[in-house]
Amino acid sequence: MLDNPATSRPTLLRSPARFRRIATGSLLILAPLLAVIAAAVDPGTWGDDREAVSYGANPALAQVESVLYHWSWLLMALAMVGMLRLLARKGVIFGHVVGTLTVLGAINLSALMLTDPVEWWFGQHYPAEAERLTHEMLGLPSTTFGYQMPWMFFAVFGVPLLVAAVWRAGFAHWWVPLAAAAGYLGFMFVPYGPASLALSALSALALGTIGLRVLRMSELEWESLAAGSK
């Protein structure tokens, strides 16, 4: 007798709610972890404070770093969509507004990572002019207003705000939003370098804690969040 296709599929695929819960929890761990790895392998973290020079001297690592940051922000956008489920009972309007802006910011930051390969190419072929060429490229109106302003700040401020909302909803300890705020907002005050690795680790710790909380939820608890919003 042939198996019924509807019942022979893996349990995960037969339960959309379980899939969303596991995907959300996993992405909240994976997305910031990729940023930590990116900061660790980034030549600009350890090398010359002129990124174009560091990138030009280490083209392979520069490309790896760019790809890791790209996927970190891209997956972060999906993680934030999933995390909004935790705000289905408290902070619904706030979550939808800030969540939408955060997702837009994360996607734009993901796209902006494509400038890194251009920067290391300048560093290799035009080392004396690399910094000037990079700043001219990033200063183009299309680059500035299409990818940077104000979009990048939507993500930088949005993620800590959503984490704070999750804490208020009762799904995180008091220190989690503080770690997220220090991790994301710290990049605005600390020059990019070895300290950036510590800031990325703080962000990963905060979001990873929420991710583990989601993964440990029962199916009934996860489903009840949506039921509670009706």
C-alpha cells in the first residue's frame, strides 16, 4: 500500500506553526552569529584603520566578511518578522510599525554590503586613491539616500527597540534589551576595530537568548500567541 502523501511528509513540514517557530528561533541565533564571525574575519577589524587599505591587502577575507554581513542582515530581516509573533498580545501596533521599518533597514544594510568588494578592489588597484574613490562612491545621492539615509538607522535603532518590546511582553530578562542596545548603538560611538567584535557578541547574546526562548516554547504556547491577538 502506498503512503498517503499528506501523512508521509516530515512532521515539520506538516505543521506550519512549528516550522515558523523553529525558523524564527534558529534565525534569531544564526543571523547575529554570522555578524560575529564577519567581525572576526574582517581585515578592517585588525588592520589599517583605512578599510580600503586593509581590504586591498586581504581580498579573500574581505569578500568573506562582506558575504557574511550581507546574509546576517538579510536573515535578520526574516528573524524580525518572526519575532513580531511575540508581540501579538502586547505592543501590537508598536511592533508592526517599528518591525516594518526595521526590516526595511536590514534589507538596505544587506544590499549596502556590496560596496565592500568595490572598496577592496580600489585598495588593490588604486591604493593611493582608494579612500577618496570609496568616499566618492558612498557619497553619491543614489547610494546615500537609496541605501544609507535614513534606512540604516531604522535597523540600528529598530532591533534594540523590538527587543525592548519583547522584554516588556515578558519573553526576555531585563538585561537582554540592555545588551542589544549596547551591541547595536555602540557602533555609533566606538570606532570600528577589535571592540566591534565584542559589540557584535553582545547583540548575538541578546538575540540568541530570545531565539532559545522561542525554540523551547511548546506548540500550544506558540499557537496561543496568535489566538491571544484576536
